[in-house]
Amino acid sequence: MIHIANAPVSWGIFEFEGTAQQYTYQQVMDQIAATGYTGMESGPWGFLPTDTDLMLSELAARKLSLLSAFVPCNFADAAALDGRGLRRAGGR
């Protein structure tokens, strides 16, 4: 059996100005589960619950698995790495 997943970005979360306010994480998770997906990506930081117990409960209630995470970072801009715990190659 093949299991498939989806992500909040499919609902326009993060991609388009103002869309994050149109959908709650509960709506997105409900719709992901209702359409038959068995897993999901986290979407932009803070869209889904950051509390581990709450997130696990929300996933379990919908029989979903969290499969990946999304962290936007402009790697072409060294200043974009500051404050994210990321370092450029070579530790510079």
C-alpha cells in the first residue's frame, strides 16, 4: 500500500499574503485527513502547534503522521542564517 501526504502549503499557508489567517490549523488538518491523506508536513513554524503533547494529540485524533518540516531560509544570503542556529559551510 502506498501512503500519501500533504502540507499546509496546499491551502496557501505561507505562500500568499494573508492566507494563514483564512484557515486554522484544525481546518487544514481536518481537510487533510478527510481527503484521505495519512501524513502531513508541518508547514511554516508556528502554524501547527509547537507544544509536543498538543501536536501529538491533534495528529492522533485525525490518524495522521507528521512526516517532514519546513523552515524557510535564504541560503544565498549569509545574513539570513543569523538567529536560526544555522551556519554556512566551513563554520563561517
